[in-house]
Amino acid sequence: MSSVIRTQDLCIEYDVSERGLFFTKRHRILRAIVDVSLEFRTDEIVGIVGESGCGKSTLGGSLAGMVPKATGSATLNDREIEEFARNDKVDFSRQVQMIFQHPRGSLNPVLTGRATLFEVLRRLPDVKDHAARVSELCEQVGLSEDLLDRRPAQLSGGQCQRLSIARALAMEPKFLICDESIAALDVSIQAQIINLLSDLSRSLGMGIIFISHDLNAIRHFCDRVVVLYLGRVVELGPTSEVLTDPRHPYTKALGRAIPNIGEFALPDPELTGEIPSPIDRPSGCALAARCPVAEARCRSAVPPHTTEGNRAFACIHT
Ligand SMILES: Nc1ncnc2c1ncn2[C@@H]1O[C@H](COP(=O)(O)OP(=O)(O)OP(=O)(O)O)[C@@H](O)[C@H]1O
Ligand SMILES: [Mg+2]
């Protein structure tokens, strides 16, 4: 059965209240994800891009059942992810796996590669021949089996990332969420890992949600891209269309930051100023204070999403 992850008006908040003198408390809520409605399928690789602090990891963590929501919903095959991950941990981890930026830090430092994979396979009663499955996983991720007797500190960054991908694949997930998973690697190794993930996605029918601030990686790798700004989706669509004909001023500005992205049309002046605080969110469009085309009505109401075919953008000027 093909799987689908859906979010509907998903909002995620962090309590960042500050303690003052004499047991006083200043209540403050940080709205990290606001009204996000998205769909992810197993036959595609979807990039999530945006500046630091825009909510990428929060969204990814929530889809992996690790970050609770405030309101709205996030479901996997119509079942609430939060409840699923809490009550059926092993079943859920056979559906959704996550890999992180620093593979060495996410691997147990005292376990060899082999012990790392065996530890996962122990939890899967239907896998009988663990040694054969370990060989298969090594082949899938291009990791020499000789390296499995080493601990993470004795492996290179690329080898560690291949091991964490093998650990995730051991569960045969329907979705793999990659949070900046290539950012800490050398450029040549980044390309190898991207090619590996792309091949695995197609051969295993596994959906990939690829969180990155690197539009260059996204343009070569992702079928669709979602652009986040201050916790909201400002643009989404097929990568080739969004990157050759960006419609939202923020997407245009993101492209500007990338040298050699040639295809980008850059008719508008650059954005100015700083990204606002997600604690004191501005009314209206969150980009308005920085946007060269903003006008009074942009500051009074959040722009609705305009849909054009399989694209959508939240700007009244598009
Ligand atoms: N555990 C937490 N407690 C309080 N605030 C948090 C927490 N985690 C994240 N935030 C805040 O939520 C917002 C979104 O953070 P998030 O880590 O999701 O952003 P990001 O897009 O992944 O950034 P980066 O590109 O730097 O990884 C930020 O303002 C961040 O400071
Ligand atoms: Mg992050």
C-alpha cells in the first residue's frame, strides 16, 4: 500500500516563558510552524528550504513524531503521527525514519557499525537472518562490510552517514526525513550521498523529505520544493518550475544568494533588514518589512495561497 503523510493547518509552538525575580514568570510563546498544509508521497523527493530558524527541523521533527503539535493535524495514512509514534513505536519507526546533520553524533559511540545494525534488527521479529540482512544493507548504501567492525570515531563523515542511512533502511521505512544530512560533508561526498539517496528512493519506493538551506542541492535532487519563511509555507511546486520561475519575493531572494544558479530571473531589488522574531510575529505578511514590493495591505492581512496547477504561492503580487 502506498503511504501518504499529510499536514492540515499544522501549528507548532514552543513555550519560551522567562522566569523573573520572586517566582514571577513572563509568558512567551514562540510560534515555529503556522498553518502548514502539505502532502508527501512515497514516489517523490520533496525539499524543504528556508533561512535558519524558519522552522524546517521543527516541521521535520513533527513528521517524525518527535515534536508535539499545538493545533491542526499531521497524519500518516490518516492516523495522527503523534499518537502513532507514542503508542506503536516500532510500527511507526517502520514507516518513518530520520537522519541528521552530524551522523557521528547520532550514532552510539561505543557500538561498532555491525552492533549498531544488529541492535535495530533485534527489534524486528520477521527478520530471521541478521548477518545476511546486514550484508544487504551494506551493499545498498555502498559501505564495505570490513568497516563494520569499527566504531563511529574510526569512520569518515561520509562512511558514518552511510551507516546511519543503513540503520534507517534496516526498518524498511516508507519515508526518510533528512535534516541537513549532507551539510557537514565535503562537497564531493555530498554528491555521492545525494546520488545514493536518489537511487534508494526510486529503487525502494521510499519518499524522501529533504530539509536543506542549500538550494543548489535541492535543484538537482528534489522533485518538489517547499519554501518556508518564519514558519509558513510561502511557495511550493515542482522544483524545476519554482527555481526557474520563482513567484514569491522570498524565493527570488533565496535564489539570489546562490552563485551560478543562472536560470533565476532576478528582476526585483534584494530584501533588506532582519528576519522578524517568531515570538512577536508581525501582522499580515511576515516578509512585508523586508520586501521591496510590499504595500499597506500586505501588512494588514496574511496573504492567502494562490494555486496555479501544482504550484502555490502566498503573495498578492504574483
Ligand atoms: N526546543 C525549542 N525550544 C524553543 N524554541 C525552539 C526550540 N527548537 C526550535 N526553536 C525555535 O523555533 C524556531 C524554528 O527552529 P528550527 O530549528 O525548526 O529552525 P530551522 O529552520 O531548522 O533552522 P536551522 O536552519 O538553523 O536548522 C526558531 O526560532 C528556534 O529558535
Ligand atoms: Mg534545523
